[in-house]
Amino acid sequence: MLFAAVLLALHLAPVSPTAPNRQPQLAAGHNTVAVVFGSGESIWLARSGDNGRSFSPPSKIAELPKMSLGRHRGPRLVIAGKTMIVSAIPTGSDLFYWRSTDGGQTWSKPAVINDQPTSAREGLQAMAADDEGHVAAAWLDDRIPGGKRLWGAFSNDAGATWSKNAMLYQAPGRTICECCHPSLVSLGHGEFAVMWRNVIDGYRDFYTMRLRDGKPVSPAVKQGTGTWKLDGCPMDGGGLAVLNGELVSAWRRDHDLYLAEAGKPEVKLGEGQDIALAVNSKGAYTIWSTAGGIEARLPGASSNMHLSDAGGFPALLTLPDGSILAAWEENGSIATRRLE
């Protein structure tokens, strides 16, 4: 497998001649940076030991027939202490996961997180973890007739065992937005925050909520000051991070993308979709896709940075050295680039 550097970007070439690399997700922990992605009906992982400056050839984690890919339906990756956990959902099925305790060299057999068969069949999920081995999973769930609810499960032993599933949120009209992916972020010491697109009286805006011991411990809080009345799902999620102990969120409203930081007015970033978010000591970084390629906004900037003329579904990660790593789909490859 060859990796080419083009304009400071690395490209993980397609692992299959018949299926593109799709839906990258990033994670860091235990002296490792990793990217996971799907290709056809298989899940792949590439690792970096130099903070994303180079990556190993991708290795296959598992085959997953009818794996959901596209529109944010792809595998997820977290590193909990010394354990890597990857999750993915086959079309119309369950939330499967695999664990590796040897840095991704070998993987466990698949197991299922949702305890009601096929209730995670929408294929939209999120995971987050901390260094102490606490892990949270959240997904759009169909076990109760009449709409989608936000459900979750939690682990205190790096995914070796999971709690009983819990409903985290039900909208007043019973269904949250039917096909926008949720986001999760660790707050440390087993606490998490979750974000999802809600539906209240026809308005489809993002809300956040804090979780402790597998249960909500705060009210649902709307993000931003504007609103979006929409008869249908835009099939677009957002990003969630923690900066100076406060939640930061990024999301799409109509054709525009916004960043919301605690105590500040929402900031309009530009037109696009599929926004991702990460933070460091400098502030918030965002990345998204447009008809003209991949754009990013760095802290303190008043204009956007053009990263690629092609590509979609970007992801962002704060690296152990404090810099930011971006990844996105591009012409069948996964492109990665450090944002210094």
C-alpha cells in the first residue's frame, strides 16, 4: 500500500479495486493515532505513531455483510485506555462492536450493544471514551413504535461489558430527527455529553445533554439562537467538543453551517454540509464539505481554508501534541492532513 503526500495531505489508497474507502473516523490514545473506515463489506484500520504525519498500511478488522455506509453511516472508533473499540451497523440490523487490547493487531469476535434485536437498524450511532476505560454509545433506536428515540449504553471496563440499554431522550412528539447522526464527547471520569437533531413542533434543531452513570443529568439544551422549520430530515449531523469545560457545537441549519461556543453568539461559517469539529488551546476548528471540495475554519480566522477540490464526509481529531488532524473521503481514498 502506497501513501502519497500531495499538498501536505496523505492518501490511504483504496484497499479494494471494486469498493472505495469511505466514512473515515479518527481516534487517539495510548501513544497511537488511528483512522477507521469502511470499504464494501469490510472495516479497515490504519495507525500512526508520529501524530498523524504518516500511517501504517491499513489492516482489516472484520467483514460485515451489508454494512451501512454513506450519510454518516459508517464504523466508529474510540480508544479507551489501552483498548481500541470499533462499532458498525449492518443495514437493518444491530450495533456490532469489536475490541483490540494489543494495539489493533488482533480483534475480538463481534458482539452486539443494543439489547433489542434490530432496534439500531437506522445505522446512525456515536461512541466516546476516556483514558480510564469509560465508554458511551448512542444511536437512533426503533424499538418503540411511532418514531426514533435516542438510546444509549455504557461501559466502565473498556467495552468488555455494557450496561442495560437506556432511553436517553424522547421528543415531545415522540420522534427525534429520523436520520441525522448523534454525537458524543467525553467530559472525563465517566461523564459524557450527547448531541442530536431534535423535532419540536416541526423545528429541527440540535440539542445537547450531559450524562453521568449512564443517565441524563441535565435538561436538553438547544444549540444556537436561530431555528430551522423543516418537513423532513436533512440527513446531516454535527460536531461536539469540550473547550475550557464548556460544550462547543457545530451544525447545519438550512444551507448554512454554524459554530456555537458557550457565552458567545453563534458564528456563521458558510454554506455546506457534513461539518466536523475539534478543539485545542487555540480554540475551535471546523471542517465541512461543499460542492467545491473541503473547507475548514481555524481559530481566530475570518475566512475559510480550502483543503481539497474534491471529497466529502470529513472528520477532525485533536492529537496528543495539541495539533489537529483532518480526514475525509477523496476519489476512493482517505485523505489526512495535519492542521498545525
